[in-house]
Amino acid sequence: MCSEAARPARGDRPRILVTGFGRFPGMPSNPSASLARALARGRSGAGRVDARIEARILPTLWSEATAFPALLDAAAPDIVLMLGVAGRRRQVCIECVARNATGVFPDTARRRPGGRRLEIGAPAQRALAASPMPLLRALRLAGLPARLSRDAGGYVCNALAWRGYGWAAEGQRLAVFIHIPLPRPGALSRQRLQRGLEALLVALVAQWRQHSRAVRTAKT
């Protein structure tokens, strides 16, 4: 079962960090990178996201996932949306958990992780720091085939989600990892994926504001 425990953040207009990945073996052009840039460049119409959005394209390296909390500390976002591509999937997947485990597939530097666990002595898994059902509804209402997932894979995507979920939970922020399929004509065109992800960001901002108001009310 997915975690429904989202964490509030501070301020009136959230800062959002959207990450995508660069190329990796078997994926010379990663669509998560272009989508992350598009989300940060600008939005228009009813789905406009009332937030300050920054995009970061991360090299597909095991070491990049290890260093992710330091990047987040420096960027200090209220909301983190991590994007990755899963070429064999046919639906957009909200990753409800990240596992404290590595895989054997080499990264772009042809390096493999040094051990079977991402963090010794840590729990076997971490839940996303957001309520998943409103995000799922937003994607589906935007016309995308979407589902909840409990398997973020065994590659750098899972490692990044593991670090991002842990960082967000410690600081009472929102974080979610989304696996996208390869864009293709029809319901999963690049344009439709972008509109769906914009709708997801709108839902994340609404969730962030709801919990921020609850925190302020509790303090008064």
C-alpha cells in the first residue's frame, strides 16, 4: 500500500526542482531530460503551475544518486519531481517506494555499485513523501495511462528515489519519482506527457499548500 503521508513545507509560492537523466547504455537520448527542461521553461493555460521551477539534468551515474542529498540541500526546493524513463513500460508510473538495494547494470561511466545495499543499516524501503492518489488522478484526468508502482527498478532511478525520499521526509518536503514510458504517437506523445506532468505539478502544489496551511493553523 502506498504511503499517504505528505510533508508540509514553508512559504507562499513553492520552489520545485525537476530532475531528468542524461543518456545511459541502451538509451542514447533520454526523454526525461527534455521533459524536465520543458516543465521548467514555461507553462500556459489552465494548467499553469504557480511555482518557481528549476530543472537539473543528472548524469546517469551511481555516484550522482549518492550525492543527490547534497544537491538538494543546495537547491532547497519545497517539491522534488524526479523523472526517469522505463522503456519497457506502457504507463506512466508513480513510484510509491524506493528499495535499499542496488543492481548490477553499469552506469554511463561503466561503473557498478560497490555493494548490494544503498545504505547500510537503513530500512529496506522508503515511501514517497507525497500522497499518491491525487497525483494519479491528475495524470489520468490529463489523458495519460498511469498507475501506482512499487518497483522502481534496480538502476540509478531507484537509487535517486531512495535518496530523494529520505531527504524530503527529514525536512518535511514533498518528493516523487515518476517513470515515463518512451514517448510515441497517440496518448503517450511527448506533448501529452508534458501536459500530464504539468497537471501532476499542479496537484503537487495544491497538496503542498494544503499541508502548509495545516501547519500554520496548528501553530496558532
